Amino acid sequence: MRVLLVEDERRLAQAVQRGLTAEGFNVDWVDNGVDGLWKAKEQQYDVVVLDIMLPGLNGYKVCESMRAAGIWTPVLMLTAKDGEYDQADAFDLGADDYLIKPFSFVVLVARLRALVRRGGAARPVALQVDDLTLDPVRHRVERAGTEISLTPREFGLLEFLMRHPGEVLTKTQIVEAVWDAAFDGDLNVVEVYIGYLRKKVDQPFGRSSIRTVRGVGYRLMGRE
């Protein structure tokens, strides 16, 4: 099994490379995001182990660029960060798994073998509700032919709404899908981000497609 390891901490990278090689993996190691992205695009790998904090291009950018290029090799992200937003952002941009430093080498090997068995994800299909379109591959949103810039969280929220058009989605459902199933913050964060989305995808176009169902949740509607 071929592994691309993108990690700038030399001691850690060398230890992981030695360990994985002993487990039967064929490991290529690069120490920056630019070379990592080039390797991922130019060569065939079974899995990519990708640090977030990298010189050149950070891991988020590398992962996002891979997915935008249609490269669906499973990605396991490594980071010293442990915030829920970091994890959610990684998943929003196309990562398949996430491991926090310091980590158990045994767990790393188990996660990698699981990702290889699972294989690459299928290419997502572009979503459309009336004149609003969302392309998960290119991470692009347009309305009436005009491109709309969204943050990763806003993008994830809109994608979830567009995958369930016309359905009433509760704040709990939205948080579990877009944030994290273990999220224990204030559910009103959903209301805040719904407001952000309306200002970007509805108001400038004279639409009111994101509806509030009072006391229940929200739903995305087409024009009636």
C-alpha cells in the first residue's frame, strides 16, 4: 500500500515513515504543502497522511485543492490542534479522518488500514435548487450565474440544506451534520449562520429561499 506522508516535523515524519515501512507500507515523505499537493496530483497513492500546519500550503489548502482536482484518495489529517472547529473544517474540505498529536502509532496504522479498505469517496454530484447551485468538488456556489463566496462553515450548512430541499431540519440535526455530533455549545449558533447565509445567497438576489419554521427549524425552498 502506497502512503504519501506530508509532515514538516522531521523527527515525527521519520519515525512514522520507519514504522509504516515496517508494517508493510510503501511511504513517500515530503515536508511542505506545495510538494505534497504536487505528489498527490502526479502519483497514485492508497492514502495520504497530511499535517495541517505546513510551510508553502497548509493542509486545509492541500486537501481542498486535491478534491477540487477530482483526486479522491483518502486523507487522514494530523494536527496539534484539538478544537471542534478545526476538525469540522477539515471534514468540510474533504478529509476522511483526523488524528490529534500526540497520537498512538497503533491507532494510526489501524485508521490507515480502515481508510484503505474503504477506498476513495465517490465524486460528489453538484446540487441545484432553482437558480442556486453548489459544486462540492470545486467548492463553488452560484446563484443566477453569480459566484458567491462562503466560509467553510457556511458552505457546509448550505450543502446540508440543499441535500434536503423542502425538508424541515432542526438545529440539532444541523449541528450534528455540519458541526460535530459531540458539539455541546449553544444551538443558537445555527441561527447566526443561517443569518450569514441569507445575507449572501438570498438578500442580494431578492430571494427568501431559506425559511424559518418557527419552533422547529429551517428549510430550503425553491420558488413557488
